[in-house]
Amino acid sequence: MNMNAAMSHMLIFEPDPRGHTFEWLNCLLRHAISETPRRRTTFVVAPHLAERLLSLRDVTIPPHIKIIALNMTECRYCLSEKLAISGFARWWLMQRYLKRASADHGFFLSLDHLSLPLALGLGGGRRRGLSGILFRPSTHYAALGSNAQSRGEKLRDWRKRILYPLMLRNPALHRVLSLDPYFFEMQKKINKYNSKIEVIGDPAFPLSPETHQRYENAPLDRKFFLLFGALTERKGILTLYDALMHLPSDAANKCAIMIAGRIDPSIRGAIEIRMEALERFQANLWIEQRDRFIPDIELDALIRRSDVILAPYQRFVGSSGVMLRAASAGKPLLTQDYGLLGYLTRDYALGHTIDTTNSRQLAMTIASMTRNGSTKNFSPAGASSFLEKRTPQAFAKAVFKSPIYEADPYKHRGKIFTFSTRAGHTSPPP
């Protein structure tokens, strides 16, 4: 493959402004600007993401990079709760913008939505390839020893076991980057198309410069627990409130709870009821709720002040920026014992894992960490090892990495072709 082909025009597609997609895009944008030789790159993203990228004060967008905002109708279809609708909408829009931008390769920041269209053999058009990050693989959870699955989880994984092999057979799909190293290890044993799968580290970004300004009024003699992010029911906020009702009085007197982040409007009523109950029955508990977007400088100050980072996800599938921020700050994590979060927390000694769907067990663990200290299951060396290869630079290089194809892969249209090279993958410590 010649250099001109290697430095093709890539289009990066992301219609969802939630989670840490902005941090990913910010990282990729900066890499694309500094890359030598220069590669044409087009970002097609949600309006809010485009606005934030274009307003970065320390970045000047050069001519070889374009940022295009999707319209609200396009985003609405892409964010449909019906996966078939969101998947086909994303695939169709990718084709539309690839053609409009004259791009050679389309990259999805969340490939999970595309499993059905790709399994059905839909591609990117002649001489256009597709790649992306598979954010939520879960077919290997049972084999790794996760506790009993619900009927819905079994059905979810059954669908994935059917779709993933068909998706990987699609010749238009060039690369599948997985944030889950355990998934990669399982797939290379059972899937002959595993050479398309590579491991990529979810990037850990440095905290904002330390400031002497205090962003909370919690008494300094209390153990400080912090829950932050976009707060949905899946993140465990309702279970946390229920757990606080079960806290023994001696623990309630010695801990402080900070909840920082915009709360999903659909659960605000349920939270108000729980807050009123806490005011009546746990009057000695210090708790503050900030239902708004939290700027990085404020959030990072809260993380530095915290003793424990709470991530009581409710059987969540995938990686988490909360885990990365906690490890970067050297703070113990209290999170679910299920899935990738549970595996990584245990393997790297990043904190405590429990059944976070059980509010009484969550209360007992918070009480124990308040009374006896929070660092029992936390290892600074483990956190350092966890972060070692999860850098923004490594993430960007993996996304923009140009695989080596045979001279003309499309002369075998309809047949499977794979890479002759594969990026190295990370493994958990022994």
C-alpha cells in the first residue's frame, strides 16, 4: 500500500453527546492536527459536540480538518431507543457523509449500534471501509465467572453471539477496536475472523491543574464519598439513595456524600422523594446534590477532595470514565462486581466490588469504609499499571492506525480479507 493510500481521508462519526465522547473527540482532533504527514479528517458529530470542539480556545482548525454538525432530526433517529432504528440511521448517515466529504474510511466511535446492519452485509460503498470501537461486548461475561444472568441479559448476549460473527465476516468492516481485553482473549480462541479485532485502551486524561479554591463545604473530619457524571438510573443513583437510608447512625455521622452531575429528568421525582426521606430519618448525614453540568476544574477539585469514588452501576456493560478518573487521582473506587468494571477493579486492585443492585450491601460497604478506612482493596501500583497504556496519545494512534492490506483487497469482492498486522493488546497483571 502506498503512502497516499495509507494517509486516506477518514470520517469520524458520533451523534451522541453523552458520556465521555467529547474527551475522545478532543483527543482525536488534537492528534489529527499534529499528525505528520497530514491526513484529511472530517468529524461528523452531534451539534453540542461540534460547538464544543469549535470553541476550544487553544486549537486552530487547519484546512485539512472539517467539523460538521448533524441536525436535530438526524440525531433523534441515531439516538432512538430501538436499536434497529438507531443502527440503520447511523449506517445510512455514514454513507451520506462519506460521499459528501469524499472520504475513504468511516469510523464509528460506537460500533455497537451497527452490529445488525453490518451483520446483514451492508457496507460503506465501493472502496470505502468501515471501522469502529465496540464499546459494550458482553458475550464473554458468563465464561469469566459473572454471577447468574437475568433472562434479558441472556437474550441480549444470544443476539450478540449471532450478530458478531456475521458482522466480522463483512468485508467492508476493516477493524473492530475493543475496550475490553478479556473479550479480545475470548474471541481469538473461538472466531476465525479475530484478526480484525484489536484492543484499545480507554484513555485516561490528566486532571485539571490543582486549585486552592474549595468547591464543597463538607466538614473535613468526615469521609468524603463522591458520585459524579450524567446521573441516570443505570448509574445507580436511586440505589445509592436507598442505601443511605440503611446507613447505621454512627456511619451517617462520619461520612459526607456529594452527588455532582445532571440528573436524568425521568428520575428527578423519585430522587426528591428519597431526599425528603433522608432529611427526616438521616438528619446527621451530610449530603449535597448538584443537578447541573460540572466543569472540569470543579469536578477535578471534588475528586481530589474525595476519599472514595462511587460508581454503583446497575449491571453496566462496558468501560467507564469514572474508573479512569478515580485511578488517575489515586482514589479507591466502589463499584459493581459485574462485567468489565468488576474485572478491572479486581485485577488491578482499584477498589471494592460488590453487588451494587443490593442497597443494603451497598450501605454496609459504605459504613465499613467510613469506619475502617477506604484503601484496603486499593493499590497505587495497580492503579499505575492500569493507566500505563491508557493514554490519550495511544488511543489516538490506535484509531488513526493504517492497517496493511493486500495490494487490491476489492478484487476479491464478496470474500473475506483481513489484516497482515495487528496492534498489540494489553493484558491484566497476573
